[in-house]
Amino acid sequence: MIGSPESLCASRLPGLVAALRTSHPEVDVHLYAAGTRECVEGLRSGRLDLALLLEEATDCADVTSEPVGREPLVLVAAPAHPLAARDRAVGWPELAGESFFLLEEGCSYSDALARRLLEVPDARPRLTRFGSVDAARNCVAAGLGLTLLPRTTVTEELRRGRLVRVEGPDFPDVPVRLARHRRRWTAPAAQEVARALARHLGD
């Protein structure tokens, strides 16, 4: 069982599962969408064999992790949003007065964006949190505000014109870390999946 953020489950991992079914048909891969905290708890309890974390680092003595990739982030809005037509980058003071649809607390890049917005003097951003990428994405496509998401989760919407990229501050790519319990034995099948994950996410 692999724990992973919903954004990776939806956009990056289906291809890996399909490839493994061809190359290693004897290996069953089960995905479980979860945030960092739940993934770490799953590794500790033994419910998860491996976990993918969108984090700069892990601060858990009993969980080890290694970087296996990076996810570019994009700030997006509906085409009719006032900031979408700007011919220059939007700054933090302007963003701090907007409505944002972010993923739930514990999502590293959503939390970092929320902190930065609230640091702006006299900031009054309207922050709505969701546990679902689809929910945040659909609210933004309806013209209700902005969101920051991994580029892979909005590629189709950008292509179809349902969303557009808003030029703003630089948002660093978020690392993808492959985590496992430090002292628990990893079965050969899980080791093979771990190697495949490193190859797939490092492309």
C-alpha cells in the first residue's frame, strides 16, 4: 500500500501502476490518498509500505525519506478573473486581497502560500480549504478566486482554456520524497515499487 497526496494519485501515479502491471504483473499496487501526517501515521502503524510526501524534509525520527522528484507549482485563475489579463506579474500586496481555494492544512505548499499572504501588512485574503484538488480547481474555474496547484493537476484545464496561469511571485518547485519506516522490513515487492517510483517521478 502506497500513501500519496491526492494530486500525485490523480496525475502521476496511474501511469506507474499501468507500467508495473506490464513489467511486474505479480505485484499488486494499492494507492491511498492522504496528506503528510496521515502518511507518516500509516508508515508507523504498518498500514502503508511506502509513502510519497510533498515536503522539503521530514522531521520524524522513525521515518526515512529520499527525494525522488520535484513538482512545479502554478498559480491559476479562470480566464475572466481580473488578474488573469494582467500584462505584468502580480505582487504579494495585490494577491493578499484575493480569494484563494487551497488544499487542507498539512499541504506544505498551500500552508506556505497562506503564511506568506497573511504576512502582508493589512492583509485580508479569503482562504478556503478543501481536501480535494477537484473541489479547489472547480471553484477557481467557476471564477471564484485563485489556487496554487502542481502543474500536472491543471494541465488539461490550461489546455482547454478553463484555467489560465497568473503571473506572480516565484513559487519554488515542491520536492517529492519517497518515505518508509526506518526500522520496518520492506518486502521485495515494495522494494520493486520503490525503485519504479524513483524512476517514474525522476523523469
